[in-house]
Amino acid sequence: MSSNITLVYVYDPLCGWCYGFHPVIEKIAVRFENQLNMRVIPGGLAIDNNAQPISDGYDYIRDSLKMVEDKTGAEFGKPFIQLAEDGTYIYDSLPGCKAQNAVNRLAPEQSLKFAGAMQKAFFSNGENLNKLETFLSILENFPVDPAEFEAVFTSDEIEKITRDQFEWVHQNNASAFPALLLEIGNDTGLMSKGYRPYDTLESHLHHLIRNIERMTE
């Protein structure tokens, strides 16, 4: 593995475009598993003052769901549509982002799989990503001890780490999700922002890695 190269996937559990992008990033991870490392970082789409009832932005969400489905082939489940139309659900990224970081710590090799499972729970099954019980239910299919997860998830430390990451994402111009960054040694650069199809990203990464390897030969 070219351990000097890391692909950083920045997403948000409440980002519909990220939900549509997940099959792409899964294929990318498999395609390049022997050529680069991978990290998953949650970005903080709706936090603090921006965490509001889903009804506040539902007109925008409804229009974007159609675009995501048309562009990516993803399907949003009826339970999620009902949740959105009910309007009372608080659209708050912080709990899901903390859950992602807890799994990143406890089972880093499961990070990408957990991101997909969390988004499926929300966008397909309409489950509540503001509740610890939802994450524990998802983790029944993961090699993560529920008591350890709860301890990390509820800690002040993981909240600080998560909020520091939000700032890091902003500083690296990766706040439009999904975003991909490349870390090469101590250098970090933005590779793409927004949804991109697999073929485009695969070609781009393939040529980047070849060029990097040539430079280091």
C-alpha cells in the first residue's frame, strides 16, 4: 500500500447527495484499496443555529431529492418522505457526526460501511439520527461494543474532536458535501466537491496516483 497517500472522504449523515454518492465511494475504496489509505470525516451540514426543524427547509429538500434520484439512481424511502413531510424532525448533524467519529475511533476499518448504514437508516428507513438508540441498533451488525460506543459517543472529548473537524473541513474548502481531499505526506489538497460519477473519479485518481508514484521513484 502507498501509505503516503490518503484519500479523505468528507460527508454528512444528513446530506442527500452523500447518500447518493455512497455507492461511488464504496467502489473507489475497493478499486484503490492497495494504493492508498482512506479516512472518513463528518463535515457538519446542520449544527447549532442551523439545526432546525426539517420543515424549515423542506421545499429545498423536496426539490433536491428529485435531483439526487435522477443523477445518482438513489431512492429515498417512504418512511423518510413521511418524516420530512411531518416536519417536526430536528435536522441536526451533530449526533450523527459524533457517532461517525466514535466508530472511527473504535473500529476505523468499519468507518465507510458505518457511514453508509447510518445514511440508509435515515434516508431509506426514516430512523431518528438524534437518538443514541438508533446508532446502537445500527451497530448490532458491526464489531463494536455498545457500551464502549456509548461511552465515547457521550464524551466531551468526542464532541470537541468533532467540532474541531468541522473547522478543519471549512479551512480546507471542503464544506460542500460530498468532498474528497488527498493527503500526500504533510500536504492536503482538495480533489473534488459535490457528486461525481465513479468513472470520472476513478480516472482522476488513477492518473494522480501514477504521477505521485513516478515522482517518488
